Amino acid sequence: MTMSSKLYFAYGSNLNQTDQEEWALEQNVSLGAMTPLGRAWLPDHRLVFSLHSKRRHGGVLDVEPASGHVVPGVIFQMDETAWDAMDRKEGLHATKSGYQRYPTFVINAAGVPQQVETYTAKPTFKQAYVEPHPDYVAIVRQGYDRFALNDGLVGPTASDVLDQVAAGKTPPSLIRQLFVYGTLMQGECRHPFLKEVGSRLVGPRITSGSLVNLGTFPAMILPATSSSERQRSSITPEQKIPGELFELQDPAHDWPVLDPVEEFPGYPALANGAYAMYHRTIIKVAPQDRLNLEEHSWTWAWTYSLADHSLPQQPIASNSWRAL
């Protein structure tokens, strides 16, 4: 068995192993090897029901670009047999419907942008909204449960967003909180940008990683752990980075203000090779007063982590910008 170098991002019914096995039995095909590598996020995209499926008796999921939104899912490593099966299942070569492959970036469970391929509806067959059958929505929800995609979310859960999209509504952004640890904090020189977008202070938080000094501002270096290790682990005291958590009113409006401050070009530009000093990414944060953190205490939040590791930098021994 030879695994493909291409990684696959699943966000819909392909998260449900039982459903895949039933399809393979119907079609008398092998599913091949499909190994989950961990939870991930498709940034600046949202879920839509834009394609009709005769087999599903209604609409099926698709993703489309949408600044400020994020789509939860799972990264898989697959062999060529699995890719062939997935292409067939998604109607890659169908003439009257189906999906096409879509190369893109996702944020893995360690907070690192990673190149993957997923599937989006062929433009010719896209519709504004196709009502899904409740059985299909239940299949997707079971996949969410399998990979615990609702864990760590504040406000709407992944299942809440799925239900709203299934009803033809435009849901709120799934992750609206931003963790800052340097010059965007209160009293620092770039905090006025957070005031400009009307953010609300939630309170002090910690995350894991290490801080370096780039001269007049810091940068976070993410922990060097695998996606699966990052998903299982708690934040330990020796890894703590203190900072502040803010809630954004409208991420779609706020990113065009905040991204240039951190020299992040946006994910479409990143996919085309644009330079980034920082990445806008998603990490785990937890209350600052917890020394021995439990899994239930953390939540997901946006932050900016160092992308250009060639920059001159000095470690910050305290791991705190304000204690420097």
C-alpha cells in the first residue's frame, strides 16, 4: 500500500465511515486506505447546500469562499485506491452533476496551514440553495460526533451551523474570538486597531507555544507537535503564553483591517505564493488561572503566529511580552 502525497479534507458525509462503507457495498468498489490525521479548519469559507443529489433525495453540502467564516472537518491521508473511490463517489467524471477537486489551504489541529485537496460542486450545477433530506443532515452530524467537531466552540457549534445552513439560513461565523499576546493587547501600540473594529474584551487567556522578540514586537511559534498530539494534549505550565481574548463583531469586516497589521495577505493570496510574516490561524486557549488545565476548559480562537521563521529573532525567556 502506497499512500498518496496529497492530503484530503473532508467536511460532509465523508466524515461518516458507515455511510462510506454502505456506498462502497452498493457500488462494489474498494474504499482503499483512508487514515484520519486530525481535525482541521477550512478558513474563509462557509458551508452551503448548492447541489442536488438523486441518491440523497435533496441537497448535499458544498463549500464556497466567504471571508470571516470557517468550515470544520478532518484531514485524511489516502492511497490511490481511496482517491479513485472518492473521485467516483463525488462524481468527478459525471456529466450531469457532481463535484470537482479543489486545492486549498486548511489549518490543521496544530495551527499550521497545510495544503490539501477537497471537493466543491461543479459550477455548472451549483444552485443558490437545495433543501437537504433530514437523513443526509443526520449522516453529516454523525460524522461531526465521530470526530468531536463540536468540542471547544463558543456560541454556535458546528452542528448548529450545519442545521442553519440546512434550513437555508446564513449562519454566524463559527469562531469569532481572537487571542492576542503582543502589541494588539490593551495599552500596547497597535491596540487601537482592535478598538477600530469594535472588539469586546473577553478576558485574560493562555495558550501553548513560545514567544520570540522580533525587535519591537513579538511573534508566537507554535508547538512542534503532530496534529493528533496537539488535539489530545492540554496546555502545560511550562508552555504557557499569556495574552488577552477579544470577541470580534464581524470577522468578515475585521480581517481586512487586522490582517495587514500582521502582514498576512489572506488565504487566497497565500495559496498563490504571497509572502506572509504571520499566519492567521486557529489555536486552543484556556483561562489564565488554570495551572493544571483539563480538556473541557479550552476553546478555539484565532491568533497570528509567526510564518517567516527566517526573520532575526530572540527567545523571550518569560514567554510574556509584558514581562520582557
